[in-house]
Amino acid sequence: MQHLKPQSKHGKVMAVSMMKDEAPFLLEWFAHHLAVGFTDILVYTNDCSDGTDHMLTRLEELGLGYHRRNEIPEGVKPQPSALKHAQKEPRVAEADWLLVLDADEFLAVNHPSGHLEGMLDDAVELGANGIVITWRIFGSGGVVEWSRDPVTEQYTRAAPPLWNKGWGVKTLFKFDPVYWNLGIHRPKIKNKHLETGFPDTVHWLNGSGLPMEDYFKFRGWRSIRRTVGYTWAQMNHYAIKSVDSYAMRRFRGNVNNKTDKYNADYWALQDRNEVEDRAILRHAPERRRIMAELLQDPVLNRLHHDALDRVEARLAEYKRTDAYHALRESLIQASKVPITKVEAKPPQPRDPAKIAALMSEVERKSQSRPKAQRRTGTVPGWAAEGGDPYMPPPIDLSDDIAREWVANQEIELPADARVFRPETLSAVVAGRFERRHARNIAAYLEGCPRVLEIGAGIGFLPIRVVRISDGVTVMAQEARSELVGLGRQIARRAGVDDSARLKWSDGPLRLPTDTGAEAGGLAAFLRDFRPVALRLARPADVPPEMLAAQDLGTVRRVVVPFVTEDQAAEWRAGYGPVLARKGFVEDVERAGGGSLKFDRETR
């Protein structure tokens, strides 16, 4: 079966793992990592009772990997023990590229090539010798019962990619045992080489193929908002799987001997199902092909199915106990904890003096450079100041997930990471969503009985206007129908369900014609609704040239909100001349409230 092992122009590309009682999942994990391109796989085991060690021994006999016993010294935890053994292992010393990962972690190669070979080609072309791969936390997806179906196919719902509690990393790097000590998240430069020129030779990329910041050469085990990236690779972390799988895991222990790790609090943290992520399924056909060949070996076939029968028999016995039913109910309840309420164990406080004492001269030199030279730009998607507060389309709200409803200006909004970008979500949770505009909206629309809002999003401000201003009718236009649907739900919760006063539309602003796109959609809104005030909540939807083509006959006021003074200057320069030609002048005194206000001149 050695033909199943990939070959690489980059030499030996090795995966190193440590396991205890992972037999039901082992062949999928092993086949998957052959499928993505690892030429060598080494696994350490300790205290196995389900045949994991025998399966790995058979895989070694077939020439597909290596199995080593994790002999654990007194007082040492299994995981660091395995890493110390690996540091001295001749097969590891021969590796050119190496990645340490756990049995519940599956590497998904998102690189256009779909394979480690192509990703390493590009990394080497960029002069890199390491890639820092960030976790994606995958939840149960609502699965309760045990199933023999593949892990990567059962669990396809995950935490949002920009959820920073899920940003642990694993590092694929060019290995040399002379210079590196292995670590579970990233290797460490040996102390004797810190004061040499070796650190200057370390050039690592993030999971999107962009340069990592220098600090990560020396310390850290998580991505930060400036370094997270997934366009090349992500590490799918299936820490819990189904309720039944999780129940059985409590009996298997873990590689760090952490007592009571697998409780409801841990479940709530890891059971994140906010977004669908099926990226790893690009590897499914090759993984299935390899696994099918592995199961043609009678020894592996017997060991695999014996392991499944054994775990199912034990689960059936456990299900007859009160302890199982209590655990099951506690986990189902824990699944209802919204992502905004989950708690992770807080990191130990940073001790600047201690860190400074540990720094090598090379790191101190690196940290003394100006921030602009040692920091990368913020990863896209956080909603840079003044940007769209909503996640880019498509926004899938079809699943009924746990989410917290938080009062913002007495209007309850869902703290939903599928809807809001991370910075906006923080504002929603704090009750500060669009706070400045919400406070000032009544003054900007005073005397305007009919308001058309373009780019209304979830309609927060239109809902507020209807609540606080008597006799005002608002048309909320938003091209993203999923946001309109959510807006209607928010309005009902706020008691604003009078369709005569709050109207919704997901109609487009531009309609196709034989001569190309034109502003026919907006023209229809202006003609049919006959607004007195026009508010451009998302100015990019109605650029100045598009507004210039409109008949604003009924409009007496145009309001253009801004976030920064630079943005205000941009909007003033763009819309000011257009509106001036239509007879509008700016009320400059109102600019202090966060919006430009243009009124039609009265004669």
C-alpha cells in the first residue's frame, strides 16, 4: 500500500501527533492527512484500550506511517512527553517540513492547489520557511446521537472565522533539530541560537500567505487580529463532535491529563455552529479513496470495526445510566449559550518585567523598531472605521442558533456573529450600535413626515424613528433580503409592526436596461414613495453621479451620515456640488452630530 503515500519535491513533509483511544476516528484522520499531502505520519500513543496502538502498528507494517510508544516519566503529562520523544526521534530529524497536530484536528488546505505541495511551492517562492495555521472551531451542529459517518462530513458548522476565542494555531515549518525545540502550537528556537543570526532567517507566513509579525518567532500560541488568515489553510478543530461522542470522550481522558476538562462549560465554548464551513470537503473524494484501500487490508478492517463495535457497546451501556441522561441534558442546555456569553479560561496576566527578562537581545532589537515596521495591517473583515457594519453576503440565517438579544436605545438587537462584523458585534453587546446616529436622528429628520432610507441594513434607525417621532412614515430600503427579514423580526419585537408607518423593501437601486445599468430602481422609489427626506445610510449605494441623475422633486432634505472627519470631507466634496446644483445648501452647524444635512433653499 505504499503507493498511497504522497511524494513531495520539498522532501519529507511530516505530521506528528499523539493519541489515546482514538480508534473509531483514526483511519479517517490518517487517510485525510495522506490525501492533503503529508509524505510521513508519526503518532505516539499511551495507555490505549481500544486498539488505536495496534492499528498504528499495522499502518507502519504497511509502510504508511510510524508508531511509537509514549513512555511517560513520572510526573510528566502525555503530550509534552511525546514531544520530548519526538525531538530525539531519528525519523523526525529526517523531516524537512513538520507539523504537530492533535487527533481532533484536521488540516484543510484552502490554497488554490488544494494540496500541501502547491501551498509549499508558493511559500518557498516567497522565501518562507513556516506557515502559521489558525484553528476553526467546529461544533456539534446539533448532532446528538453517535454515528459512524466521517467526522469531516458530519460536522460542517463552525464559529465565525473572526471569533478570536478560536484562534489557537499550529505551525507547519522547515525543521532542523539543531535549532528548534518542538512545541504543540509552534516550535521554539533553542536558547543557544537566540543571540545568533538564526532568528533573522526565520520567515513565517500566516494562513493566508502573508508575513507573520516578528514577535511570533519568539512567543505566542494564538493568532491576533492583525495576523489571522485562512485563504491558504485552516486547522479544523473538532473538539466535541456529537453529544454521544463527547460523552464517550470523558472516559478516554486527554493528552494533558486535565481533570474535568470535558464538562458543560467546555462544551459551550466549543459548540459553535454560527456559520457553515464546508471547505474541508474538497479533500473528501481522495480521503474516501484512500480509506477504502486501507479497509481492504483484513487486519486494519478487523481492528477498525472491532473498535466501532466496542465503543458502541460501551455507549449503549452508558446510555442506560442516570449519569448519561444528566450529562446529555446539561450539554443540550449548554448548546443554548450564545457566542457572546461563552467564557474561555482567562490567560495569565502578562508580566512585562518577566517578559523583558526572558527576551533575547535579538527580540529586544526587533521590539524596539517603530510599530509601523514590525506590525502588519489589520486583517480584512473587522469593519475598518467607517465601513459596513454587516458581514459580507451571503448571510445565512436559515439555522436557528443560540443568540443573545441586547437592548440598544430600547430596541432589542440580536448579538449574531453571522450578521455583524466583529467590531460591530462588540458595539451591539455593549448597547452602543449606531448610538451617535440614534441619539441625533430625530433632530436631523425634524419636520419631515416621509423618510426614505437607502441601505438601511436591519432597519435599526428607521425603527427608532417610528418609535420616537409621531406622524413619520419611513421606507427602509436594503438590497440584502436576509437583513430585511431580520429587520422585520426586530421591528416586531420592538412593537413597530404598523406597515402604514414602517415600510420595507429589498428592491434594487439599479435596474438593468438595454443600454446597461441605470438608476431606475432609485428613481422608482423617489417617484412612488415621494419622500420629504432622503437618508443615505450607505452612501456607496448611491454615489454622487447616481444622485445627480435623480428627480428630487419632493425631497426637501438629504442626510448623509459619516463616521470620521475624513469621511465627512469626502462626502461633502462629492455630494455638496451635486446637491447645490439641485438647490440644496448644507446646514454646517448640524455636522457635529455625525451627519451632513442638506436642505433645499426656500425662496
